[in-house]
Amino acid sequence: MTTSTYSLNWDLDVFFKNGSNSEEFSSFLEKLKIEIEDFGKEVINWDTSFVLNNKSNFLSLLKSLQNNMQMLSQAGAFVSCLQAQNTNDVKANELRGKVSTYRAKFNTIVTNFDDKLKSIEDNVWNELLQIEEIKELAFILNERRQLAMEKLPKELEALMNALSVDGYHGWGELYDTLVSQVKIPFEENGETVQLSVGQAHNKFSHPDRSVRSKIFKNWEEAWNEKSELFAATLNHLAGFRLATYEQRGWDEVLKEPLSYNRMQRETLESMWKVISDYKEPLTKYLKRKAEMLGVEKLSWYDLDAPIGKVNSQFSYQEGAEFIVEHFGQFGNQLAEFTKKAFEDRWIEAEDRPGKRPGGFCTSFPVSGQSRIFMTYSGTPSNVSTLAHELGHAFHSYALRDVHPLKRGYAMNVAETASTFAEMIVADASVKNAKNEDERLTLLEDKIQRSVALLMNIHARFIFETRFYEERKKGIVSKDRLNELMLEAQKEAYGDSLEEYHPLFWASKLHFFITGVPFYNFPYTFGYLFSLGIYSQAQKEGKGYEEKYISLLQDTGSMKVEDLAMKHLNVDLTQHNFWEEGVKLCVKDVEEFLKATE
């Protein structure tokens, strides 16, 4: 299909040569520092009394805001890539500290800017938003102004921003440092090797149960070894958040994540209610899989285990070509974009020690590119992950002609494009299976994702909700954290497992990310929301791509309920939409159960 051989390693030199020792990046950071200082002076000197008479001044401020945001994102993305590709890159950790400091200074200036937006009289504000060059930013500006009204006086918000560098964000960075030191011992070919967290995690899909069991035992021991430190870190992160909420008068822990995700509580509750009501088919699937693996109940380390004797493996080249081919059956733009991402080395996929765990896609807005990180070992799940991250990258690409201040989409809709891309590849894998055994294996891999998003993510949400309630009363011990996680997993999985992962709270990066609170439910939202879009795409065929892109272009400037109503004509606060999505997952399960009778 292609004459190109795709590289397993990304190209970061196109942004800044020589990695963490880059002189270009040092110069970029110096320029960023000056830009932030200049923006700060602009904001201080801005007299809102004359905002209608001096609209050029306001437009200049918005341009500076945009430039600062893009440069900070570029710097943050570069450092994240450096840290991910080599957890032992000490210089990258130092650069992260510098970028965090600049971000805190910028946030303080933005707090002052938003405070000035708040001071503008309502009648003047409404008139300002009618000005042609500003009208398209009305949603974004109203959102900023409203949030400013819900926060503390600017001096106190500025103080919190300053303290968060070595406090709140410092604890998040400590977690990254601790994880970089975690090694999982594994005996291979008669000798013990020290696996990175990412490499060890890939072993959970090993066909030999004794290998999975052994790696899980070592996995638990490795996380337990530093569990006191992880517990302290998690407690302090939550404590900082709760103290901030208390000072602002926010008595609801979910206020910030719901606001960030532009989502109503009714939507969230409706989604979880439907998922809880439809757990039984998933527990039946887990029971059937246990029977197929010859055990009474599955253990945590069996969830990703392959079934049967088929052990499908895809080289990186094969996985990439498969993705491009089937993206092309949805739409030409998605396929061409993806091919370019492979050819231009946007992806770091090599399976080697020293990489951080997991996968991500990050945007370099100044350069108009993205970068994808993962550890590829050739499993069907790896191919799905690769498609997932490419979906994220395409989302950023779809927004390239949208005003930069309207590109800030929240995590729940961010997971829509990624999951949509994943669904294309998952369905294509099942339909293109060489035989019945392979079809069943690939169908099961697809169901595994439903289990992950409707059960695993649910467990994370239950755990985090209950943890925050207990944290309000004081420090939560590591033993209690284990208990909370175990209770959450049993509830979310319908108590269908033999052995659980009580230290999951320590091993899962998402609980320690400072940028986004409750980094869990948006995944499930995105999954089910994308199923609705996918269903529509299947009905309309290849011509749906333009409508899909149109939806993605609105994700940074609408509440999700309005987005769904405009593009799908559905009410997300009601059960109907969520039931349709969950029923698609159940349909896969029923097909699997019938085929394995």
C-alpha cells in the first residue's frame, strides 16, 4: 500500500534541535519570558473605562493572550516529550520547572486580565461583544468573565498561583520523579531484567497466565515500596485543591471538573446511571472469559489476557498501514493527515527501557503539529492505542482554521475524536479477520475497551469521589486508599473478579495530574459520545467526514449539551442517548457470548 517505511521514533528536532540541551529552546524560553512580561504590562495599563472607545487596545490584549498561550503550550509540549522519551533526562526535569514558573506568572497576569473583564459594566460588555472582530469570541470571553466572578479577589488568586509552583504543581512533578524510579523485575531467558513501567504493563496481555501473575505480583510490590510517598503526594494534591475550593466558597468537589468540561451535573449523573443499569452483560462477558481461560474468576491481570490460541501480532508498519487504509474508508482528510503524521515522524513508539508509561498526544500550536507517544509491542491493543492518539492529533488539525482562542476544547470532547478513530480501526479489525478464531479475538479486544471505559473508569470515578470526601476530614492513609480503591473496583466490576488492584491509585498517573481534576469521567463521556457520532457516520457513509469536522470545530466554543443538540439533535441530560451508546457495547458482548457458547 505504501512505499514508505515508517520510523518508530519521533522527530523533535524540527521544533528545537538537540533535545534538553537545545540552545534554540533556551532562546524560545527567553522570548516567552519577555512576551509574558510585556503582556503583564499591557494588562496593568489597560483602562477598561474606555474599552468601547479603544477597541484596538482590547484586540491587542487578546492577540497577546493568544500568543502567550500558544508559546506556553509549545514549551510545555516539548518538555513533556523530552521527559516521556527518557525518564532519566535530568535537564528535562529542570526545564519543566522553568516552564511551570512561567506558566504560573502567566496565570497570575490572566487572573488580573479576567478581573478587569469582570469590572466592565454589563451594558458595556454586551455592546463590546457586538463588535465584529470580537463577536466570534463571545462564548470564550463570557466564560472567562463568569469564572472570574466565581473566584477570589485577584490578589489572592495571584498569591495562590505563585504558591502552586512549588506547592501544588511541585507535588505533581514529584510523582513523575518517583515513577521514573519505579522498575519492575522480570525473569526472561534465565536472567532478571528491570522493566520500565510501560514495558511491564504490556506484559499483562501475555498469553501465559503464569507470566501475567508473576509480573502483577512484582508490579504490586514495586508500587507498594513507594506507596507512603505516593499517598503523601496524593493527599497534598487533594488538600491544595480542597483548600482552594473552600477559599472560593465552592462546596462541591465536582464544580471545577464539570465547569472545565463545560458539562452539566445532570448529564454526568444520567451517563453513570445508564452504565450502572447495564453492568450485567459485561459481568457475563467476564464470567465467560474466565471459563475460557480455565479459571473460576478472572483476576485483575487477566482482564487484558488474549483468548484462544490466536496471538495476533502486527509489526509497527503493518499497524500503521492498516490504520491509514481504514481511516481512508471513513474520509480522505483523516487518511491523508494520518499518512503525513507517519511520514513526518510525529510518533514515538519504540519499545525500550527508560520511557514513561502510557500514551498521549500533545499539540505544538506554534508549529501547527502534534506529537504522539506510546510503547508499541505489536498487540491489537497497541494498534487501537495508536489509532486513538491519531484521533487526538486529527482533532487539533481540524481546528487549524478556527480562531486560536476557540481551540481550547475540554477533555471530555477531546476523548471523542480519539475514541471515534479507535472505533474505526476496531470495527475494521473484526470485519477483516482471517478466520473465526481471529475474529473472536479481535471482537474480545473491542469488548475489553468497553470494560475499561464502563468499569475501570467508573471505579476511578467512585474512588476519587469518595477519597475527596474523606480528605475533607484529614489525611487519608495508604491503607485506607487501598481500601477505597478495592471497594470502588468491586462495585464497578460487579464483584466479578477474584483478585483486584488496590494500589491502582498509586500506579495511575491520572490521579496525580495537576492540570485537570477528575481525569476519569471524560474518557467514558468521550467513548459513549463518539459511539453516537460513529453510528451516525455509519448511516451516512463517507460523506459524513465534513459534518464530523464541523462538530470538532465547535468543540472549543460550546457547552457539550449544546454541541450534542446542534450536531446530533440529542439531549445529553436524558437517558436515551446514553442507552443507545451502551447498547452498542452490549451488542458486541452478546455476539461474543453467542459465538463462545
